[in-house]
Amino acid sequence: MTAPTRPQHEIRAQYTDTTVTVYQAYAPSIGLPAVRDGRFPEAWKRDRMTWIKPSFLWMMYRCGWATKEGQETVLAVEITREGFDWALANSELSHYVRGVHPDRAAWQRNLRRSPARVQWDPERDLRLDRLPHRSLQLGLCGEAARRYADEWTVSIRDVTPLARQIHELVRAGRLDDAGELLPRESPYPPSGAALPLGATA
């Protein structure tokens, strides 16, 4: 039986009635204090753009299974659904897309005043190869970044050991066993404004 085709643009995440789990990777100097204290330390720059990823495998692609310099500590950050939905409702696409925006100038105006950026990148499988559907990355800046760090965060867990365990199984060719350990991500129904769509390269 052929597996059902996924929508090209669909948020898939691990979530509860009140929270959503997103992933980030940092150097131990940031990641370990965040896990210890359950919040981001003062050294975490609240005035910079930060990108959160609901997809565990896209995070693994980005951080190379926690092997890339400065990304050795993978965090599962549980945030409020209210905050996540607020960011989505106040977001703009990170790239101009013909047919989605009236023109480039309108997109640029929206981008300047939006505290969040939506970017759709190819989702990844266990071997980190591209899949035909897209994975959400949500960029937070200004008000959104500050609220993420200081208001929306419910808990922060170190999932680096899990990343390494899954990677070892993949390297051993035990894909079924690796898949069993993956966080269970389901289609996420955002509330509020329509989600910005438009594939980016």
C-alpha cells in the first residue's frame, strides 16, 4: 500500500494541549546552563534572531547529530502553544515569493515589522536525505525572541544523548530501531491567522 502523500507545507510537532516542543542546538556554555536552570542564561542574546525547529530530524540535519562546532548540545524546548501561535500569527515569510506577496516592496514592509520569520525547508529522513515535503523553521527576533526566552519557555531538556543514540543506530543500519526512538511528531493545528506559505530553496 502506498503511503499517503503529506502536504508540502505542514507543521509537524510534538505537542500537548498547552505546549509545543521545539529544538535548538548550542555550545555547552549556553546549552548546559539552560538545562540546569530551565531557562536561557543571560549570555543568550535576546536581541538576536533565533531559529526554532519543531522537527527533530531537521535539527539533526542542521547540527550534524550534535557534532558541529557550537551545536554540541541539543535542546528540546517546551514552550506554550499560546506563544508559538502568537509567533506564527505575527510572522512573515523569510523570502519573497511571487504570487504569495503582492510585490517585493510589500513583502519587505511586512518583514520589517514582523517579529517572526517563517521558512520552509526540505524535511529530512533518518539518513538526513531530503524529503519532498517541507519542514518549518520559525525565526524569532525583537519582541518574539525576548518573549520566547523569558515568558513562553516551560521547560528545557538536553536531548543530546538521544541524538547520539539514534545516530549510532542509523550508522549501524538499524533504521527501524532508530525510528522507534524518534519523538512522535503530528500535524499541528495553529490557531489564529493563516500560516504564511511558499517554499524556499
